[in-house]
Amino acid sequence: MKHSMLLAGLMLPLLSAVRPQTTPPPAPYFQIRVIDAQTGRGVPLVTLRTTNELACVTDSNGIVAFNEPGLMRQKVFFTVTSDGYDFPADHFGYHGAALTPLAGGHAVLTLTRRNIAERICRLTGEGIYSDSLLTGASVPLRSPALSGHVMGQDTAFAVMYRGRMLWLWGDTARPSYPLGNFRTTGAVASLPAGHTGADAGLDYRYFTDADGDPKAMCPTTQPGPIWISGLTTAGKTADAPLFAYYARMESLDKKHEHGWVRWDDVQNQFRFVKTLPLDEPWRFLEGHPIRQSENGVDYLMGGFTYPVVRVRNDPKALLDTAQYEAYTCLTPKGDIVRDAAGHALYRWQKEAPPITPQREAELVRQGKLKLDEAHFLPLDAQGSPALGHGGSVTWNPWRRKWLLIATQQDGKPSSLGEIVYAEADDPCGPWRRAIKIMTHEKYTFYNPVHHPFLDQAGGRVIYFEGTYTAEFSGNPHPTPRYNYNQILYRLNLDDPRLKSARTPEH
């Protein structure tokens, strides 16, 4: 046996030397790249559909790798569709193009963008650059196919914490089984090598367990998924602790438990530090908290859409429900408080819960509140209130205004898929005008959030993300790979189409 192995080893170089030299076969895929006419960038989330309903969706480079054995080397018509983008129609009204797929070949299709916001890339999930890899195109991410065993992720929260970008998400799907991590997922993010902005997405280094699956950031043996919100540092020192409001859920709208968790820098996860009474409806911070000073006092402000709850910027105050104030024009009994001139009086107080856009809209319908008295009902292009349902409010140094990025409740064509932009001089408004910056056809895009630490050009260019999902849309056909994942958008605040959202200068 030893002699046979030795002989085989001696023959290997000889066999290699006499092997015929051949040209590597061409790549089996035909590359179709779809670009934005305005920027020349590839457009993610574009569907190319053949006449027999074979659907291909572009990756984050705007690329489709096409190799259908029965359709190569012949003319194939591809219908081209993408929410908020248009492809020109032919003389029969079909929006698409006929291409001849050849192995190793390529073609470019150009879309006109109707969305004011530009779709940049998918941030999470499997196969972010799958078609680029298949066709040999360059990719910016260290893990362009799969990172942290993450297939899908719900609702993102992010903060600059002690010199690094810390990202957290809700329910997370994994490849090995339909059930994944329901105890919050976390990662540290960095910009891809060679990039000075988020134009190519983000490299995530997920906190994982021994199996490589997402590690629970809020570990517990108790039943029910844990959703976090209100991610914020509390205090004004460089080493201020990081907190998040948590809710352990029994169902979509019923809690088992809620309270506060604090980040553990050693374990890289949260630990439970404060449980709140289940009948406590509002004395905590939700959404994406901001900071503001009033009369020399620094506050943390939060809320699902608008920052209508506040507490002093101090760890002890954050955990003390007695320290919280709510912004409203109502009494605890629901009556409108008016000043001497008869105008609705919005103020910070501790007894009544915070007002919401939905409550304001109800009061307007009842004739108890005038529309121009409302603080959180900005009017859309049709002159109707744009009802915010989840979003973020941030200060922008370029506009020197507070900016709102929010999902519009009961918008059209998608009831939770339309995203609006608005400006105000104060985070509590009044917010007067809103403009739609992106749209979806029967698809949901909820909990959008603007990340100021990703801004470019002094805040002139901003980035925001949101959860793209078929949930609540009635759409029975979730988009492969993209569904239940985070998509990043870019918005140039100098775009003239945003003019109608401007507030008068003082």
C-alpha cells in the first residue's frame, strides 16, 4: 500500500504536466444590471419577470444573475417593475425590454425614480449581494452572502455607544428552522472598507452563540418575545450607561411584562434592571429618543412617532416613573385646556397621558379641536392630515430644523407603506406640512428611522432605514430575500421636490 501511494504521488506532477490547457468556460450567468437614471447607481429590489412568470429580483448592486436553460441564446422579454421607479412602456404599453441572455454576457436597464428618497441597499438578511457574486461583480461587504446566520430582522435601533455603532433588532429569522431569536439581536457595525459613508451599506459583526446563531441580547427563561425600544444613553458623561425599554409580549398588543434593561459591556448583552407595573401606560421612553434642553435642564424625549414623553437626562430619573412628563393639550379627563385667548394649550405636565396624532385626528373629527391647532397633523399634498404611525424625529444642522421621517397610517396605495418627510422648529411641533418621499404597492415599510451619525455633507444628505414586510399589507407574495428585512434609503435635503415640506423661516 505504501509503495502504491508513493507511486501515485510521483505520478501526480507528470499527469498535471500533460493535462491539456483549456480556456475556462464562460460564466454560466447573464448579468442584467438595473440602474437609476438620476444617479447611475444600481437599484435594489427591482423585479424582472418573463412571459411565463419567472420572477428575478435585483440584489443590492441592482444585479440579476440569469441562467434559465430553456431561455438562453434567444430573445426574452422582461417586464421591469419596482415601487417608486418607472421603466418606459413600449407601443403596446408593456413596461419592459427584450434581451438575449448569453452566458457571460451583460445588459443594462435604466429606471426613472419617482421616489424622492433613493433606495441604496438591503442591510440585513441572506444574499444581499448574491447575484453580484454569481456574476463576478465586486461587492463591498465582508459577508455579502450571509452574516450571523441572519435571514430576516424586524425593527432596527442604533446608537453611537463608546466610539462604536451599536445596532439592535427585534425578532430574527435564521436558516436552520422557522423559529429564530425572539430575545433581541445585536451587532457592531462599521463602514465597508474604502467607503467613507453608508452608500454601500454596513458591515455587521453580530453577537453570536456557540452555534453561530444570533445571541439573545435580553436572555430570559420566561415565555414570549422581547421587543426593545427607547435605546439611549442616560447622563452627560462619556461613559454614560446605555438603557432600553423592553416589553415581553404575550401577543401583538398584550404584554406579559415591561420595564428597563441596561447594557452590560462585559457580556455584550442587556440585563434586566427595572420592572414597571403592567398598568403603567406611558411613563417610559419609546421610539428613538432625542435630547433637548429647556430652562437649563437637559431632557431625554421619546415616543412611538413624535417625542411626547420626557424625563431628565439622568440614569436615576430614567428609572423613576414619578419623574416623567407628557406633552398634551388635554386634562386627565380628556377635556381640552385653552389659554385666555381660547387657543388649545399644549404643555408638559405629569397627570394626563401624551397626546397622539390619532387622538388629535379624533378631536378634529368631533369638532373639539381645530385642525390648525393640532401639533401632530401635518397636511399632505392633498391637504389631508398625514397620520404618523412610527418613525423618528431628529435635529438637522443643514436645515436647522427638526426632521420627521414616518410611516403614514392609512396611506395610499399601501396602508403602512408610504413614508413622509416633515420639518418643524420644535420637536413637539406644530408640524404643518408633510411630503411623501417613497411609496409601495401593497407592501409595508414600518418603523423607519433616520440615523444622524450616518449623515453626510453637514447633514445635507441623510440616511434612513425601515422594515420591508408583507405583514399587514394583504400581499400574499412576499419578496424573496428582501421580505422582513431592513432596507436603507438616502435623501438629499436640497432636492427641490421637498420644498412643499418647508416651514417658514423666522
